[in-house]
Amino acid sequence: MSPGLRELEAHLTKSFAGHPDPQIIPRWGIPQWMGGNEAIDFIYVYSINHPELGEYWHFITAGLSDLFGDGRVNFPIYEDHDLSGFGIELSVMVRKQSQHIPVWPPTILHKLARYIFESGNRILPGDNIPNNTPIENNSSLRHFLAVKDLFVKKMSSTIGEVSFVQLVGVADNEWNAANNWSGSQFTDLLIETDKNLLIIDPRRGETIFDLHPELISEIQRRQVEFGSDSACVSSKCSWEFDDFRDQEGIRRRVALLRFTHRTFELFKQAIHGRLMYRRHFTIKMNEDFAISFVPEGSKIETVTKKRKIAVTGQLLQLFITQELLQDFIKYLPTTLSSSDQLDFSSDGLVIEVVEDL
């Protein structure tokens, strides 16, 4: 057995002491290190009967960390060199509805693992992950929040550290509240309210706001007082420099940004939750390609009023003056056609919203 896998299994055996041995879901295709597109090698599935939380399945991936330690998997290099591979494995706890393992959790885990491998963007506690489709049939749960796994602690191995990141299913209004305020603080609120909310039950019809309506005004108050701590999102975008002729016929050299509709909505939320609070906001297409908005008054000094644009590799940084911020608030539309071009060329910026990129 390879060293990374041996240490992972030993760690999980210790974490789930007293529970039956896990079932194994093998990989569904050819792994990336053999030329395929499969991102994880297999998934452990533990059958749990907890004295307080009842019966559920606990799924844990194997393959986002370095199982082999021999260089066969091409992992990105991060600033933290003590990581094993991506330094994470994903997990999800799912309420038991029968003795048959549900299909949708492995599907979601494979999808997110492929995204991590293809983009280099790790999923970490505090992240908000839009899914935009019901996790199963007509479930009201459509998105995920990431937290530290409730029962599996960080592992230090001879190959590096591995953290276990648990996905928690949430409804639209729960995800919006977390994204507009704080993913980590919102999940803390779920834990304080009822730890059972960390176990995904596709049949769950009531949101935390149905159970505790008083939380609506409290979270809104915190949003207004503190803004959002979601400094970065992964969503489709592109940028380039282009010659642009404005409505008066004046030709200007501008930064042309292209957003999908979803990216545009995230950008609008960030205007009110981040930029107005003098906090930067970054949209990442992948680990290298990104657009960062730096509002006037931010502590970031790579762009200023005198140097409004900076480019480092494929990272574009834009300085957002108070005047431009007010123009965003005033002129950005609430509804869009299939393709719209928004002219802020007097500030060296044009935003084009398209169906897809």
C-alpha cells in the first residue's frame, strides 16, 4: 500500500473507531495521472449511528491529497509547502433514508474534485459553493457551504498535512445570507442552532429562517454593520485591453471585462457587501486567471488613483474610485438581456455580460 493511502486509512480508522469498516466506491473512470479526467481514486462511505445525530452516511474522498508520494500526480505548488497534494479531502454527511447508499453524493464529490484539479482552486472552510440545481430531485437544498469536518480532524503525514472539508447543503436564502455576510459565521450559526443541519437531508423543507425567524433581522443587521467576508469567488470571467468607442464617439483604451450572468450577480453583491466597506473583491476563473477590484480606501497599494490598473501574469487589478463605485450603484441594471455592454469607459472600464464563456 502506498504511504499516503496507508496513513490516510490509519487516520480514518482512528477517527471512526467503534464504527463498522467503510464501504468503498471505486473511481468511475481513468485517473488524471493515467491520462483520464477522474480526479479522485475512490470514496470511503461510513455507516454511522450517532447517539445524538442519529443514522447517516459519512462520505470521504481519497485522492485530493497525495496518496502515492512518487510524483505521478501533478499537484499545484502552493505557498504552504507542507501540504499533501491539495492539502484537503472532501466529505459530506447524508441522512439515511434506507440501507442503500445514495448516488448523488459521489456525483457531487467527483464534480467538485474535477473542478479543483482543473482550476487549482481549493475548497476550504468558509467557502460558499453555488450549485444552482437541486442536489436530488425536487430538494430545496441547492448549494453548499464548506466547514471543517465535524469528526475528522487535520492529519499530519510523512507526505504533508491534510484537512478534511465537509460540505453542508443549504437552500437559496441560506446561501445568499452566508455569501452576503460570512460563510464561516453562518455555518457556526447552523452548528449553534442544531448540529443536525450539518447532515444533508434532501427532504429538508424548512430553512433555518423558517425554524428561527428572528435570525432574519439579526443577520441583516450584521450584514449592514460588517459587510461580507467573501473576498473571492470562483466564477466565469475574462479580461483584455481593447479600443472602445463610447456613445459620444470618443475612442478610449479600456479594460474590457466579460462576465456571465451569474458572475455579474456575484459582482453586484460584492459592490454592496465588499467595495462599499473598502474591501477588495476578486473573481477567479482559475488559479492563475483573475480580476481583482480594489476600492479607494483599501489597504492594498498595488493600484492607486495615479496607477489605476496593474497586471501581474493573468491577474488584473483595478482601482475603484469613490465616484466609480457610486456609478456602479447608480447605473448597473437589475435585469439584463442575453448580452449587455455596460460603459464606464471614462474610467477605463467596460463590462460585457454574456450567456457563457
